[in-house]
Amino acid sequence: MSEKPTSATQNTSSHSRRAFWRIGRGRSGGSLGCAGIARRAIALGHPVLVADGDINNPMLSRLYPAKSKHGVERPTSATLETSKIWLADILAQALQREASVVIDMGGGDRVSEELAEESNLGEFLSQSGLQPTYGYFTGPERDDFEHVHRIWNSGVFKGGQSVLILNAGLVRTHNSAVDPFAWLRKDTRYQEMVAMGVKIIDMPALTCMKHIEGAGLTVFDAIDGKPCSDGKPLNLLWAHMAKEWYSKLITALETEGGDKWLP
């Protein structure tokens, strides 16, 4: 588990409550991005719940278990009806606790889209006192972007702020001199999103991720200085790289005005 912030907390009671909703394929870095966003909110002293609705990848619920301060119960299945009941319960908890919420419904299926369309999600969230932020996660593969653009263009996730998060961690070969998203920045669909007010966030690659996970740790365990699963300390370089990755992610979010649209 990892709920320890990396910087001194600053309670900002005037901060507006937000609902951050992850959108994208599975393995697009959405859960990792959501975890980083939740960690930032906690470090700033913002009340936030971390709602892990990803049945296939329980990363967030491992970091923020249901019985912890920021955790909630996971849905029992990924069906539309179960997801609707689960979401209503999560929002009720957020209202009761006067908290923001980070929602990860997982990627790769249409439950999230169907739920948004059937419930008029943006209006529902706003009326519940939670201004929506939709986080579209994509890697550099054309199929990844086409997936999130189709969803954005469909208009089912409307109202609030939309954010396109370019995850460089999905690049197959890392070369800092090459922008893996150069083709995308020239794409007319991307340019249309920017023109419509979509924020662009460059999520950096963490090339030592496999070493951290191989040691039985999460990125945030590495940042917090936790020992490996065998009790030995993590390689200092991996810990340093994890801290640098998180710092760059937060800087990228805040440079684009994240204080206004993040939990």
C-alpha cells in the first residue's frame, strides 16, 4: 500500500470538488496516471476517494484498499447494471465525505461508455457537486489514439474538462531525442481536440518500471523508500528515477492548469 505523500500537505478547503474519470484502452497507463493524480490530491490535503472499478487490474485498490481513508469497495462485476449501482454508491460516499473522486472503470470495453451515455454522466456529476474531468489516456500507436478519439468525438463524455494524456511509457524503444507523438501532433483530429479546449499532458516514461515491479514494489513504494519484497533496499537509481518520473508528471499536470480541474 502507498498513501504517503511526497511533500508537505496543504489543506485547501476552498478547492472545488472534482470527479476524474479515466478513459482509454487497457494497458494505456490509465491506472498508473489515476494513482499519481490521487497521490497529488492527498499530498495537497484535498479530500479524495479512489474508486477502482477496473475488474481486470486492481492496482488502485491495492494502493488504496477499501478500508483505508481514501479507498472504497470495488464493484462485484463489470456489468452495466452493477457498474451503475456501484457508481451511484461511490458518488453518495463522496457527497457524504465532501470529497473529490478518482474513478477508474478500466479500459478496453464499452461499459464505461454505455454508463456515461445512459446516465448523462456529465450533468449527473455536476448536479452532484462534482465537476467532471475526463482523462483520455493514449500511447503512440495509432490504434490507441483512434480509440480515445472515437469516444471523445462521440460526445458521451460531455461537460467539464477533457484531458488527453500522452503516455510515453508505452513507447517500444526509448530515445529521448525522438518524440514518439510527433505524428499525432500533426494529426487534424488531435488539432481539433486542442482547438476545442482539450488539455494535452505529456506523461513521461519510467524506463526502470520492470525493475521496480520485479522487486515486488509499485512506483509509489519506490518513491516512499519501501524495501523490496525480500527485505533489501531498492536500487537507489530506480528510486531516484521513480521520484523524477512523478515530479515530471505533476509538473506537466500543473503547467496545464491542473489546480483548476484536478481533484
